[in-house]
Amino acid sequence: MSKLTLKEKISYGLGDFGNGFMFDLGQAYLLKFYTDVCGIASTAAGGIFLFTKVFDAFMDPIAGIAIDSRKNIGKNGRFKPIMFFSSILLAILTVITFTTPVGASAHQKLIYGYATYMIWGLMYSFTNVPYGSLASVMTQDVQDRANLASFRQAGSVSALLITGVAFMPIVTHFSDSKVGFPIAAGIMSLVGVISFFITFKNTKEVVEVKRSNEKVRPKDFANAVFTNKPLLTLILMTVFSISAYNIKTSMMVYFCQYYLGNAALLSRTNFFTIGSSIVAILFIPTLVKKLGKKRTAILGFSMSFIADGLNFILPVHIVSFTILMAISFIGIALPNGATWAFVSDVIDYGEWHTGERREGITYSAFNFSRKIAQAIAGSLSGFGLALIGYVPNVKQSAQTLLGMKGLLMLYPCIALIIAAIVLGVLYGLSDKKYKDIVADLQAGRYEKKTV
């Protein structure tokens, strides 16, 4: 069982750093681009997120089956070549999503938004599924996987911090937002591709996997997913946790501009709130070692929903708002980081449980839940803005401002309470049981239960 070097851990984390430089833009700023620059109604923009993210969710299993059907090719293995090549195409598509056809009608802009974001989502699947599966073949050591999860989350949050601080100032540097948005997206996407290249060059697929030569069938997908109770628990938990996280990032730009009355506060607020969560990520390996992954995640959920609840109840003051939002981001960083170690564990559980190892399928099934959560967050943001009476670029009513506060704080509070309950009650794959499963796998013993 290999022990990973610091270089390998950092290089793996840079994959999610690069991923964030393209993914976070869509989650945090694309709705703003649609409503305030393209002139698309908020309900219609919410529909784009709802439909395309559900479409993307079904693309992940397709990507997973395609990747699991691929044989090892050369020294770079099965996952890394697909990951890196797809990241280049994803970067190009990221820029395209922040453009709009010149002289297009409202209807044409809407069609263009659907088409470009759907294609973007397809390419994201072929970038993220192999990247997420990579950790499971880099090591089977529990502490190494906790470290990889920590570095991955550090990369993700660092990307969110940098894009949160730098993206809008780059956009506003240009007098025309229709020029500023794609240029800012292009700069961020270039950083993303470079980061994926470092991951490609400095990681290795070392876990030996025995595979049959049979083609992967829909039955194999069902067997890999629906007999894996720990995976199904993670899927259910993620629907609530990721939707809470994503709605916070997408609503922050609206809240700063209209509720706090100063759009420039977005960069400063993001610097303190997201920056604080990076500190928390450094403690994930230590917390996992002392408490285990499950208790670490529940601790984080509890910190986050308590902070969000207090932030919603208390009158908004920039200092208290920022402090409580920072605590919320610190809290949610813990389960979001530990989740990647959970995913690697359930891949091994699936192999032990069925006798077949399906990294791509398992990870894509988990990623399905993330896409559904993103669909909920994106559509809830768009539909929610319409419901509370939001009108772009004007002073908002008191009712609209209260609605923004609820979308930013109250929904995440409720969703994270549910996520904590799901994980606490339903997830039964303890770290001790996982170590026993690894020992069985190394000895060639399998439980082999199928649908």
C-alpha cells in the first residue's frame, strides 16, 4: 500500500483548484450574467439551471460507463488522459457560456444559454468523473485518502476564494460587461487548464485493479450503485449539502449589491468568508484521525447550520454578517472535504460487496447527486428571485431584500440540518470497517452480493 508524497497530494489538489476556476464561475456568476447582462428573466434563467443540470446529471453515468469500459493505455492509465484533454475543451466552453450572440432576440439568447450550458455540462462530466475517480487508484491508505480529500477541498476552496475576489473586479474593469465577462472567464479558464496539466504530470495510478473483458452493461451500473448503501447515503446527503453550498455562492453577489448596498463588498466578504474556510481544511486530516470522517462531517454541518440560523435571525451588520458567514463556510468545508474520502471508500466497498470494481460508475453516480443539487440551487435562485419580486439594477423593496436574506441563509440552514441527520443515521461504513474491507480485498476475499 503506497504512501503518497507531498508533491503527489498537492498535484492532486490542484486538479480541483483548476476545476474550480471553471466550475465556480457558472455557479456564482452565470445567473448574474443571464439576468443583468443578457436580460433573460430570472424565472427563465432558473429554468436553464434546472434543465441543464438535470441533463448533466444523466451525462455523468454515461461518462462513468465509458471510462470504466476503457482499458489501461500506456503509462498514463485510464483516468488521466481523458481528464486533461477534456479540461481543455471545458475551458473553451466556459468562455463561450459567458458570451451572447450580437443582436440576438430574447428567445434566441435563451436557446443559446440552454445549448451552451448543456454542452459545457457534458464536457464537465468527462473532466470531473475521471478526476474524481483518480484518488481511488492513487492509494488505499485511510490517512492518505483523508489527506487527498483535504488537499482537494483546499484546491476547490482556494479557487472559489480567488474567483470570488478577482472575477467581478476584472469584469468591471471593462466598460462593457459583455466584454468583461468572457475576458474574465478566459483568464480563469487558462489557470484551470494549467492546474489540470500539473495534476496529469505528477500523479500516478498505482492501485492494481482486476477487470473482466466484458462490456459494461446497464445491469452492471445498477449492481454497482443500488447495492451500495453507503454510496446511496452519500448521494442523499449531497443533494442537501451541495444545494446549500451552491445557493450561498450564487446569492452572495445579489446580497452584497442590493442588501448591503455595495457590490464592491463582494470581493472583501468573499476574502474573509471563503478564506477562513481554507484554514479549516488544514485541520481535516487531524480531525479525521481523532474523530473519524463521519463525526468530522457532522461537526462541520452543525457549525454551518447554527451560524446560518443566527445570521438569518439577527439584524444584518457587516461585521457580524461576515463573521457568521465565515463560520458557516468553515463548517461546510469540513464535510465537503471529507466527502471525497468517503467516495473513495465506497468505491472499495462496492468492489468488496459485488466482486467488481467500478470507479467511474460509482463516482458518476455520486456526481449525479451533485448535479441534482446544483439544479436545485440554480433553479431555486432564479425562481426565488422572481418569487420575491427581484428587478435587475434597481433599488429593491423590503420584501425582496428579506427574500434574498432567506435564500442566502435560511435555506442552507434547513438543508444542512437534514444533511447531518442523513449522514448520522444512515451511513454505516466506519473507518474500522473500511480497514477490514481493504484487508479482505488485499487477501482476495469478497462478500459478492448483487441485485
